[in-house]
Amino acid sequence: MALFFPFLAVMVILVMFGSFIGLLIGLGLLFLIIGLINGVLGSFLWEIERGEGLLKTLVHGLVLDIILIIVSLVTFYLPSLFFPGLATQVVAFIITAPIDGAIGRQVALWFSSEPSESQYTDMETLGAVPSGISYTQPAPIGISQKLPICPLCQNRTEWRANYGHGEGLKPYNIMCSVCHAEWENVLVKPMITGGFGMPMPGHLSPAEDILVLKYAGENSWARVHLDREINITTWKEMVKKS
């Protein structure tokens, strides 16, 4: 009899521990199924490449389930609690359905498969191609005098330019003669209005110019800076720091 109660206590603990482990396994399987289904739907409906791996799929399902429960509490269960009835449930369901779809899409994006190295290379190549513009004219005097060094290749360069509306007028493009990086001038202000209300190019004022990197040239590391605006002052600071 003295051994019966300790034995019973051990059995109860083992049963509770087994139930807890079973619950965890069941929840894990549930989240895996939810993550897998949402990943497949994301690939089928929105062409989102599904992330691979059990852990990623498990977390995918867990995050989606938590967000959907929170949203359902606000958009479905609370309205049904305060205004019970079939009409409220139907309206709440209609409102909740598109919200759940948008959430499923966003979570699928969060856990989508990252592009491979070859895909990154293709993306960079598509986003960093030479413009094909012929740079046959000298760059604006202000560019040549204030920026004798290319901020990308760090070499002293002879900037060449192409003017869309004639030399001395904005907008224009410049290219480093060493690394062949291309920059496009961006007008701070719109073109001035000429006769008959037609937009006319403005005259050069390099101190106010803003340039955008359009082609990184031989500086593959600089492709992350494509289409980012930079003014002359920042450009000079880049050169000084390097």
C-alpha cells in the first residue's frame, strides 16, 4: 500500500507528460499543414515561390494561424458576440474572407523562397545594363572641376556626357571613362515653360544637380545603389571618405 500512491503519482505524471507531448506533436502537424497549404495556394494564386524546409513551413503555419485568430476575433467573433444572429455572421464572414486572403498572401511572401545566386545574377543583369547612349561630349565644367574622381572606381577620370537637348542644357547623362559607370541627371525643378506652354530644358547649374546611378559599369558591388539619387555634395563626401 505504501508503494501504491508513489506509483500512482508517477503514472499520472507520465500520462500528463505524454498528453503534453501529444498535444505539441498535434499542434506541430497542424501548423505544418497550414503552412504547406498556404504556401501551395501562394504559388498557385499569386505565383509566390514556396519556401522549402520543415522548420520554415512550421513557422509559416504558426505565424499565419496566430494572425488569422487575432483578425477573426476582431472581425467575426466580437461582432457575433455583441450582435448575435445569422445576418451578423454572414456579414462578418463576407468582410473577413478578403482580409484573410490578403493576410495569407502577405505571410506567403514573408516565407517565400529566396532567389538563388543565379537568379540574383539575372536580376542584377536586367537592372544594370548600359543605356546604349553615345557619350561623345565633354561633361559640364562643374562636374569635371568639382568631381575629378569617380566615387565608384576611385580613379581620376575624364567624364564624358550626352545632352538630350543640346550641350549646356538639362537633362544630361555622364559616364566615367575608366569604369564606364553611367549617371543620369535629375532635374530638381521641372523644365521651364517656353512659348505656347511647351516645356523647355533648363540651363546647367551643377551645384544643384542630382544624379542617379543607371549603370554600375565594372563595379558589380555598386549595383545595390542603382536608381538611387545623390547630389553633388554627397558625392564629394563619398570621395573624401574613401
